[in-house]
Amino acid sequence: MKKVLVMLLGIVLVIGGIFCLFRPVSTFLTTGYLVGVFILCDAIANIIAWFDAKKYMNISGWYLFDAIMSLIFGIIVVINGMMQFAVDMAIVYLVCAWVIVAGAFRISLALKIKRVNDKLPNVFKNSRWIWLMIAGILMILFAVICMMQPGIMSVILGTFISLTIIFNGATLITLGSYIPSRA
């Protein structure tokens, strides 16, 4: 029974992931809602943990206050479409900022490699550092374009989420095939 259930859930994930793959923007736009649900789950768990910990030790009321504030925020995100959209856009801009920082680090590394390369004897010199420089510049350019046109990053992230769902489903199918059947 476990084998069938695990494999069936894997199949559901693969089918759902394929469905999401054809709707990457819609897939991405559910991210804000899911973040709200995760915040709610975390808040409820922290409220329960606070009451449980209160029995055994002197725990600060600030911990409970934080959990209640998270609960309120989670409820607002789950029920308010504009807040979900705001979370979605925050994710887009955070990813773009991360790509810009990563690109800047690649440019910095390329310049350091170039300085080391310049000190090497001619026999060992090469110009491969330029590819790292180009990659960094392209990353920054891409992220800036995505910040001006967030729909591009929405499609990319939606596609990435879809592929992740498909790969997780395939993993469950594979793992399920290893569960022994009852004799």
C-alpha cells in the first residue's frame, strides 16, 4: 500500500508540474499565497510551542507576541490578493538583487584573476578570465532588465518551480519503486 501511495503521489506531482509548466506566470503568482500559508503554519507552531514551553520554563512574552504578529501577517497575506502580489514582486526583486550581487562578485573575481595572470610568465598567461567578466556583466544586465520587466523573472521562476515539482514527482516514483511489496 505504501509503495502504491508514494508512486501515486509522485505521478500526481509530475502531472501537476507539467500543468504548471504550461502556466509559469500563474504558477509563480501562487508563491505569495504559499508564503502566507507557510507563515501561518510557522506562527501556529510557535504559539503552540510558547504555551508548551511556558509550562517548563520562564519564556519571554515577546516570543508569543512575535508569533501572534506572524499569524496576523500570514492571515493578511492569505486573504488579500494585493499582499500576495506584493510578496510575489518582493521575491522577483530579491532574486534580481541576488543575481546582481552574484554578477558583481564574478566581475571582482575576474579582475583578481587578471591581476594574477598579468604577473605570470608569458608561457602561463591566458585570457580565460574574460569569460568570467562577461558572465558577470551579462548577469547584471539580465537582472536589471528583469527589474524593469518583472514578468520575465516571473516566467523564469514559475518555470523553475514547475520543473522542481516534476523532478520531485519523478523522485517519489523512483523511491516508491524501491519500497518492497507485501508478500
